[in-house]
Amino acid sequence: MGFGRANVKLAQVEDGRVTAVTQIPCPAIADPGKFNQAVAVALEACPAEGRHAVTMTGELSDVFPSRAAGVAYLTGLMIKTTGPATLFYSLKDGLVGGDAVRAHWPDVASANWHASATLAAQLCTNGLLVDVGTTTTDLIPLKDGTAAAIGLTDGERMTEGELIYGGVVRTPVMAIAQTAPFKGRMQGIAAERFATMADVYRITGELPDNADPYPAADQRGKSVTESAGRLARMLGRDADDAEFIAWKALAHYLARRQLEQIEADARVLLEREDLPVDAPVIGAGCGRFLAQTLATRLERPYRDFVDLIDCDPEMADLAAVCAPAVAVALLASAPAAP
């Protein structure tokens, strides 16, 4: 199971094969009890005799006063609901019990990316794992069968270019660019959360149908026309101030800006690790369509995360979207080393 800040992701594994994947949005309430509600829904799909392993970024939710408090809450919730044998993914020690979490909570905080990278490195010796989610983009070099990240915490990873705080859904447009072209001239972009990147990718036609379970920035609908209206507001305008083609051009400009940032960091990491020219870009997350385009720009092969694992075909898309939950489930079910 994976705790995000706004959802819970559940993957089930039987005999090394991913058989079920579920993503449950947390209720939009400013209370940690939202995690309890999502977990209750998730566990309805679990067999009673199942073993449980957990990874998280949910401790970063602003319902918690600190990351330590978030880890403690989520750890306690899972031990209470799934029992003391529940395992938690640790950056330094792999899967550990609740006592180890209490002693070394920073190793469990936001460790979900490491679970994905560890599994991917076991299955693809060299590559660049690019997990583009709703809020963040992870760029993790895989070298000689290990995750070759230098940073461990979010702060360290942002310093190393291994974590970009930008995704394809919840990220405000103002975080991607401060100016944009409109009718032949560059103009400023409002520093307001009038629109998000979900609006951008709805307009470009690239956002998967199941990627955005969250309310729109203005709490209105999610049609392409309504997304264009929100995007127009970022320029201090109304959608009627231009033909739709102008808003579509603006959306493509913003999408390019986001991809350029990802590409710049990816090139630095590929050079830093001196990865072979045939080392693929491995795409995961609801925004992995960006990883596929990135591979083309880098002139490297592309592999989807789900192509690395054994998975029921009908679960393939969700397995790639919920890569950390799938990874921790597979790592927990792997036979112990002799």
C-alpha cells in the first residue's frame, strides 16, 4: 500500500504476479482521518489472510504539524488496522517493522520513490526511471542494478535534480512559467492558482481520464472549454478574448516548458552516471506520456514500468500509475535471499 498526500494506492500480488491495483482518493477534508477513510475502502478489496507492506509520502500532507507526526500517524494507523506484522519501506534497510520506524522515522518518510527504483534496478540493470505523478517528477538513475540516487530526503533530491516539484495534475501553472506568449507578445502570468497543469494537459489532449480525481482550481467542471477558461484567467483574460486555438497554443507552450525542465535535469543525471547510450528511459506515473516524449528527445529507448513486471493485462495502466505501491508489494512478496 502507498500513502500519497491525496490518495491511497493498493497493489495485490500473488505468486509474484500483480493481480489487482486500486487508487482511492482521500476525502477533501482538513483532517488526518481522511487517511483512515481511504484505508477502510482499500482494505475491503484485500483478502483477510494477506500480508501488508507500506510506503508513503502522505506524511507531507498539511493535515500533520510535521513529517515526524505524519509518519507516526500513518504507521500507527496501519499497525492498528492490519496488525503488528505490517512492514514499512525504509530507504536504508528495505522492509522493516513498526519498531524500526519509531526509531528511524526519517528513513521511512517519502521513501516511495526508492521502492520503485530498487525494484526497477533489479529488473533493468541500467536506465533512468522517470515517474511523473500528479505533483512531482522523480528522476532516478539506475546503474549496475542499483538505484544510483545521491539525495535521500526531498531537500537533497531537489538539490541533486533527482526530484522536481512539478507534476501533470495538481501543480499550479504559475510554478511552470512566469511569462508566456499570447497574440505575438510575451506577457506575465498571474501568481495565482487560477489553473493547474491538469487544465493544460486536458487542452493538449494528453491527460489520462483517471489522472485527476481532485476538484478543479475554481471548483467548476473539467471540460476542455472550462479548462481553457481557467487558463485564460492566468493571463488576466477571459476565454472569449481569443479563439480556442490561442488557448491550445498556450497550453502547448506550458507543456513544453515543463518537459524542458525535466529534460535538462535528466541530461545532467545521465552524464553524471555515465549511463550507456542504450540505457532506456523507464516511465511510470499518470504523466508517463512525458517520459515517453523525453526518451525520444534523449534518443534513448523507452520502456514502460509495467513492461518490467508480471501483471494482469487489465491492471497494466494502474500498475504503472501506482508504481511505488506495486514495487513495495513485489519486494515484500519476493523470496528471502538464501
